[in-house]
Amino acid sequence: MAKTNIYLFANWKMYLDLAESEKLAKELAKFSKKLPKKIKMAVFPTALSTIVVVKNLKNSVVGVGAQNVYFEDKGGFTGEVSALMHKYAGAKYALVGHSERRHLFHETNHEVKMKMEAVLNAGLMPVLCVGETAKEREDRKTEETIEIQLRSALHELNLNKTKKLIIAYEPVWAISKGTGVNDAGKHCDSAEAERLHQFIKNTVRQLLKGIEPIVLFGGSVRPNTAKEYLQKPNIDGVLVGAASTHLDSWKDIVHNAR
Ligand code: PGA
């Protein structure tokens, strides 16, 4: 069955500086004029570039999101930016618990939960990221890890009026530093991704009654692999890092998604 919506989310990480972010936003504003309605696109620039990117995409269908937020609204928290501040800057979405936040910056499940609450209270749409490391996979703890992450982030969560919830499945072992394969040369094939997307949907449906989860795949998606993932029934979209930061490769991903 053809999908009603396809979510194409571009996590620019710390790849683009202010001028580069502005340039890509301008190009996307033009490119997105011809997008089919079912494509829901969003970009996640650095906090420093958010206002400029929002300004350039204001009259387009492309949404803007935060890569990370702090869970307090204001105060003495040097170096942090709150969910509310991102909202005032024009963001619509926020990534919560991205694998790089969890593993490079040691963000805990407890912090992820507090960020989920702050994001929802600020009126942003969270994109909750979950996924197992290579060690957890080797130890056959893939499902257990994902379930703990989901339970902890979603337990008694007040989704306000939101009936949708966006989750990104990121197999940490398959995320590259921009090369398309991880250090050990592994990638998560589409059948395995589909299996875990189904698992995530079933778990979320049990945890939050009446919520229909949207699950995006975020494991080194490239122009030549996007189509295969998006053809799977439970993969509703992709969260792309490195390949989303160049206009040409991002255009190819969008074309392959149609
Ligand atoms: P990548 O990042 O596409 O650069 O591997 C994916 C992610 O971190 O979600």
C-alpha cells in the first residue's frame, strides 16, 4: 500500500557553519517548491544557525528542528539552549536522545525523559531516537535496549493534544562518520531495519494507547539505499546525517523516496 506521508529529516549535525547552513536553506527553499504533498521534510541545523534557516524556509514546506535541547526553560545553565528558546526561534521539531548525544555526551535515559517533557511542554514535536550499540547487539540485547529506552522516555508521558509520535531507529553500530559504513564496515540491511521498526511500533502502541507511532530509519542512509528502506511497510521515513548536508545527495534521496 502506498504511504500517505514520507518523512525525510535531515540532521546537519555539526557539519555546516552559519554561511553553509544559510546557503543550503536557500537552495532547499527553491527545491522544495515542487515537492509532492506526501513528502514531509525537515532540517536540523546547529542552534546557532536556526534563526537564519527558519527565516529562509519561512515560506516553504520545510520544517526546522533542534538537534538537542536543555530541559529547563531558563537559568544558569552555561552552554545550553532550552526547548522553549528553540520554539521562539521558529523550530517545530526537536531530536531527543540522538545516539551521538547518548554515547558521545553520555546522556542518560533519565535526561532523555526530561527532555521529552520539556519539548512537549514547549509545543515542539519530539523525534525520539533509540537504538543499540555494537556491544548490545553482540550480547543479543537489541530488543531489550530499545524497549528500555522507549519505556523510560514514554512512561506516563503527557503528549498533550499530540496524537502522533515520531521515533527514529538508529542502530549505533551502523552510523558512520560520513562514509556510509561504520568503522567495522557494517550496515543495517532493510529487512533487519523493518523487523526492528515493527518491534518499535508494537512496543509504543502498548505503552501509549491511542498513539500511532511514525518510525524513521537513521542508520547511514545514502541516495542508493534510501529507496530500499522506504519500500518497507513499517519504515515511514529516514533521518539522514552526512548525506543530507550536500544539496545533490539530499536531492537524490528525495527523488528516490517518491
Ligand atoms: P549518518 O547519521 O546518516 O551520517 O550516518 C545518521 C544519524 O546519526 O541518524
